[in-house]
Amino acid sequence: MSASAAITPGDPCVLVIFGASGDLTRRLLLPALYHLACDGLLSDRFAIVGCAMDEWTTDEFRQRMTVQVRQFTTRAPFDEATWSTFVQRLHYTPARFDDADAFVRLRTIVTGLDAEIGAGGNVLFYMATPPSVFGLVSRSLHHAGFDVLGPGWKRVIVEKPFGHDLASAVELNREMLTYWREDQIYRIDHYLGKETVQNLMAFRFSNGMFEPLWNRNFIDHIQFTVSESVGVEGRGGYYETSGVMRDMIQNHMFQMLAYLCMEPPVSFAADAVRNEKAKLLDAVRIMGPLEIARDAVRGQYGPGRGPDGAPLAGYRQEANVSATSGTETFAALKLHIDNWRWEGVPVYLRSGKRLWKRGTEIVVQFKRAPDVLFRASGADQIDNNRLIFHMQPDQGIELRFHAKVPGTLLRLQNVNMRFSYGDAFQASRAIGYEVLVYNCMIGDATLFSRTDLVEGAWRIAQPLLDAWSKSTPADFPNYEAASWGPKHAFDLLERDGRRWVEIINRDVLERVPLFAGADPLFLNELLLILEPDVFEPGEYIVREGEEASVMYFIARGEVAVESHAGTVVGTLSGGDYFGEVGLLHAQPRNASVRAITQTDVFLMKRRAFAKVVGQRPEFAESIERIANERYSIAPTTAPK
Ligand code: BG6
């Protein structure tokens, strides 16, 4: 990642794509190259040679890409003029990766193009292939004499997954390093192509106000969430051998962890940054069996219903997935970083497929201010300040803190300040591969993984993979498709007196009928005070006779309201709420509520409830009125 201001086109080169007939090439790589062409970031002396087993001709390759780049570009309108020049740079040659003659033909094509366009002998090989053939392709290139070809540079980009576990990653590194030098190998992690991920470093090291606080003295804990609403998208066969630990956590999430927590590098030179990332991963405590049993949660989605009510298959019902599969589609972990800066600051990570929403967020939760001054006021509780990085699909940074509620009393409310990329920048939407391929063309390896980083990440993941491969949890599947994930993931933080910060938006709140059409200021307030929780089928959420301390809003699921005798007197589901009567009347619970299905709820705790009711008479009136209708209770005043 160059820190210089001048943007110049990449070096002249011939780009050879292995796996050119595959999904990655048409969906990501070619559209990204076309974007680079639109931005003037490709050299005039540039050509592409597609290579794969399909017996296509150059014309066929050009025709197919003309259709597919149009389909997968993220930019509109399509730049016909740029494409008509770009498409002339595309060439194709069929090859089996173990066919020596085919590689000799490839060499003839590459040297011919090199001479024709004047690429100076620079050749970039892109392995858009399964990792099982990285070694084979490297060997075939070597035997065809590519590594001694001409004067220019030779570089290779390899796609993830880089290895299947620690041992295979070490072996793959060894094999690759037989044919290439470390500085020629560019291992891609597409998360590093995301603007918001690159911004972590820019944010930390260009703003003087945060870095002094970035340590155990001021930070309580850190949360990383990568939530996906999609399932395995037809990739069941691959996913069965992967699971979320290999697919998301070992690579993308550990990369973000490294950027967020590493020490400042001495410069932005590739190795200076990569040294710090590697040191950080080395400091992550390796989990033993006890920690895994206590601090790691795995989940698998079962059938459920999407937000539109349409049925969604469970993981075990997906194509090419075993009906008894033990593969985890969700995981949550509590990690520790054993270094001077982070000692004692837990880092929680979670990721899963088929969750209620798509969203990648990082929450840095600061320690609370002492509440001596506000304790006396009773209704105000000092909350933690939070810095939230919205990585995708929302892109921005949010700071949550307290402000005085206008009025004669000194009352506090959680408020936020938010920076959105869309408001500040006019950048065209990128795929993420643009910056990666461009950086490789200019020889900047900052955004690529080095041998030690890849192996360091596997070292952290390996004990979990080992432990999880031994058994399939009896409760699998343990979360419903389109839900908030398994309950145990919530327990993991609750046990430490903490909670996941669930980023909700107004649309979600407005689906709760009580809030539909509510004043936007009120909705903003609610976004900052509601807390998420999950209950399993059969679990009691409140019990008759208990002291009332929380009001519940059902986001999804169904609960039974049970009378004293245990008979069901009613059911409530998504959009309904309960628990307000005990709070309104400061009385014990007059009924029990039990989850029938997995139930995801927002909690409003007593203090927040009292404040909302005190400040929003219209809210107090509507819940009072509904409570009266529901339970035939005489109205009283709001709680103090
Ligand atoms: C890929 C995983 O690496 O990342 C997919 O193999 C996952 O399973 C994808 O869906 C997520 O990427 P993004 O950019 O959509 O967050």
C-alpha cells in the first residue's frame, strides 16, 4: 500500500491467469482489471493470457468476458471505449497443468506478447485455481523455463485457502518456496483489498487522539463480528471441508485483528507492516482443551424462515452436505493477546452464515468513567464509550458517548457521532481486487500475507480445528437460519458481564409495531439502548413471581405466556413485546414466558425503561393502554 501521493499506472507486464475459465476470473478478477483500465492504472504495455483446461480460443475468451465483465462490474455506465481497447489485450491458451507441451506453448505466447508490447520481461502469474495445484503449476512453469525468462520481474499471486491446516500450510509454503523467492509470492486475502480494512491502519496512525488510548489502560475489550445472511451458496462440498474457522476466521478475521491491535510499524514498507502483524499473531495465546471448552462456541444453522417468511434450508439440507454433518457454520471465540499492550483485554470474535443480517463490525469498548458523580441521580448509569468500525455493507466509523439531556436536570443519554464514507468521499465502488492486483504490479507486498503470517494464523486456529474434528455437538443444528446465532455465543460474553453490541438500524426497529412511525429522535435513542439476547426453545425468559428488571421486544421467534397453573394463556411472536407490566407497576412478574422456538429479543433494562417512560409520555401511554387491554390492569403512574 503506497503512502505516496502520485498515482501512476502499474508496471508493464504480461498477466497469466491460471483458472481463467473459472468463477473468480469472471466475477472478480476481470472486472477489477477492467476498473483499473478505466482509472488509467494499467500500463499501455499490458496483456493478459488466460489459461485453463477448457478448449477455448482467444475469440471465445474475449466474447465470454465481454458478457461477464458487463454483468459483474460494480460501475455504471459501462465504459465501451475502454473495454474495446482492453478486450484486445485478452488472449487464451488451453492447458492441463501437468502438460509440459502446453507450458512450452504458453511460454512461446508470453515471450511473443512480451516482445510485441514491450513488457520488459515482467510476468505476473495469477493462480485462480484450487490450492492443490499451486505446486504443480509452479513446477510446470519452472520446467518450461519461465523463472529464467528475460530480464524483468516474475511474481505469483495465489488465492486462499492457503493450506487446510497448519501442517498443510507449512508444506505448501515449502513447496512454493522451492520455485519462488518469498518476495515473489503474493498471497491474497481479499479482505485486505477492502477500503475499510486498509483504513484501520490509516485511522490508528494518522489520528493523534486515539493511539494514546489504544491499550489495556483504557480499553475494556474488543469485539469483531462478521455476520453473513447468505448460506453456503451452492458451495456445500467445499464448505464441508472448511467450516467458518477455516473460511473466515483463520484468514479474514485474524487479518483485521492484526491491523487493529498491532504495534505501529516503523514505516509503511511492506516488511515493516508485516513484521508487526506477524508479531501480533504470535502474541495471541494458543488455546488448550480447557480454554476451548470454555471460550469457544461453535454453531450450525438449522432450517428457518427469512425476513420475508420464505423457508430457508438448514445446513444439513444444503446440496453436497452430509445429513449428519458436524461442520461449524458459526463460531465465537474469546482470545487473549499476551503482550504488554493488551494483557487482560479480551478479544471476542464471531462469524457465521445464515444469520439475521449481513454486517462486519469491530467494536472497541473503552473502560467506563467512574460513576461517583451520577450515582446519586439514580436513573443514570454510566455506560462504556464505544468506537465502532462499520466495515460493510455500511462503511463508516461511529463514536458512542454520553451527552446531557437538554433541560433543567443533569440527566445523561447515550448519543453517537458518525462518519460515513458515502458522505465524505466520491470513490467509485470497487471490488477490492483492484488495489491488490495493482499493488502486485508495482511490487508492493504490504497487503499480502507472508509465510510467517499465514503459519501464525494457522497456529492459533489449529487447536480449535483439532478439538472440533473429534466430535459433532449433540445440539447441532443449534441456531435457526436467519436468527441471531446460537445462544451459547451470547452466554460467552454474559458470563464476563458483557454483551455483543448488535448493530441495529431503524428498519429493524420499525418492524416492531410499537415503534413503527415513531419520532426519529426516539428511534435513534432506542438504537443505542436496546441490547440483544437469544433464548433457546423451551427456555424460560421470565418466571412468575420474579422481580421485573427488563422489558423484552421480540425480534423473531415465538413465546408462550403461561399462567400460574402452567397453562398457556397466549402466544407472542416477532414484533410483540412483553415484560412491561412488572416494570410499569414495580411489581413481580405475574406470568411466566417461555420460548417456543429460538427467540431473539431486544432487552430494555429497568433504568433505560424508566428513562424512556419518563421522557416519552406517548410511549408510556401506548404501552400502558396495550397492557390494560391485554391484561385488564388498572392504569397507574409510570415507575420512578
Ligand atoms: C470468502 C468466503 O473468503 O469470503 C465466503 O469463502 C464468504 O464463504 C466471503 O462469504 C465473504 O466475503 P465478503 O467480502 O462478502 O465479506
